[in-house]
Amino acid sequence: MKQNKNILRAALLLLLGIAAPEVRAQQLITDNGDGTYTITMPDHNVTVTADVKKLLAHQDISIEGIADQDWTGSAIEPAIVVKDGETDITSECDITITDNTAVGTANVAITAKAESTEYADGISTTFSILRRMENLFKDSYTWTGYVAQEDLALPSGLTAYTVTALNGATATATALDYIPQDVPVLLGRTDNTVNLYRASAGSGTAPTENLLQAASTTNQPTAFQDYVLYRDAFYLVSGGTLADGKVFLPIPQGNGARQLSIVEDGHATSVMDNGQWIMDNDGGAWYAVDGRKLSGRPVKKGVYIHEGRKTVIR
């Protein structure tokens, strides 16, 4: 109240600055106790009642930072704290949170309560709801399949791929700039000690090709024809049922390979070595067809993988 009264007094001095000093001295300001003040100028038979409140948009008003929230499937309603300087004024405010059930950006509207004698008007803020991606990877393996429930930005430390072509024992993977909704992808992690990621809503260039499929009750891999990701390698399925959402790779009939080498857009960044994938950023390296990295260009006649393509040395 004292602060509002001082503001009102300063305003009156400005408004009545043309009055003589003896007139200003006769002004009386009475606090009515309900957020209003009565100004009386007895020598001039003038009485004015003023309603003085601080706007929430004032520079002294702040909203404490709201941490990113994990999606739960229910409405997210974190504690909102509003302060005037160091004073908590949350009780003076009505707070409404919207767009708070899905991964994305939630909106917070803060308005002064109608009965507040101190504050008026309103302000707003936002907070992020993230998709928690935990325990996607088994043990210390680098790769896993994933199907997102919404479009997601790629968290730091993860890469996403679709499989766009098959050629014998080679599958070509195309990197994505986000994780698209309902699209089965391969995820790779750069640090195999990390198994918790939090992804925000995102967008990117939608994939136009993808051979990966997601398992469901009506869509299962065919034994001895399709491949599943197991221990950082694609292996020919021998039987069993995949859980919903697990990814698999259908292979054209007659392919016959027991395992698949993976190349990224023409560059051998991931190949098989003793049944596991190894990462190699050297696009000029040479590999045997079973995925073994060679020390250099082979001199023995045969078929090799170089720059993501089969190459014949004659």
C-alpha cells in the first residue's frame, strides 16, 4: 500500500504542479484500504477517488524459471511462482496453463485476481514438455530401432536413419535431421554409456523412402526372409514374434545373406566386424564383403566394399 501511495503522491505533484505551494500543502491523501485513495483539496472543494495498482508487466515483476517437463500423457502443471522484487505475489494471481498434455510448448497465462488491491493486468510465459527416451539401448550396444509418437528434434548424442536401399548383403542408410512421427528408424548413439535422452518437438525434411517396418499384431517379420536388429547387427529371422513398435527389415526373396553390412549414402560409415557394427568415418576405406576393414586397397582379385559400393578388383 505504501508504495502505491507514494506513486499516487508523485503523480499528483506532477498533475498539480501549476498550483501554488500553499495549495499543494492543503492536499490530503487518504488510504481507503480497498486499493483506492481519496484526494481532498479542502480550499477548493475538490474530492477525487483514485484506484492505483501495479501492472504485472512492470519491470519489478518476474516469473521464476520453469524447468523442462517430461511428458506423462496427462496435463502437466508445474508450480508457477510470481515475484515482485523479492516478494512472492503468486497468491495475488490467477494462473491458467494450456497446451500442456502433448510434447511441445505449453502456455502459461498469469492475470491479477479481480479482488487484488495491489496488482492489475497480466503477463505470460511458456515451458517445454519433452519426450523422455530412456533405456532404448541394451547393454553397451550402439544401435536400436525406434518409432516416435510425435515429430521430435534429435537430442544431442543421437543420430537417426531410414534404410533406403538393399544390394545383396549391403543396406544403405540415409541420415535424417529429425525423428519423424510413426516412421520406423534406426537410432545410433555416440556414447554407449548414455541411455537417457530428452527430445523436444521438432521438424525436418520428411523421408521419402524407407524399407524399415514396425512390428504389430498384424505385421510380423517372415522367418528366414526378414531381418531384425540384434546386438548391433541385422540378423536373419529364424522365428518368434516381435513386440509392437520393434523395427525389422524385409529382404527381397532369395537374398540369402545371414547378416547385413550397412553403408550411409555411399560412404561406409558402419560395417560388420565379427557380427557387430563398427563406426568408421573414413569414406575412402576398403572392406571385405563380410565387413572386415582392410589396411588399404587390396591387391588380391575379388569383390570388396569401397565408398559404400561393391567394387571388383580384377
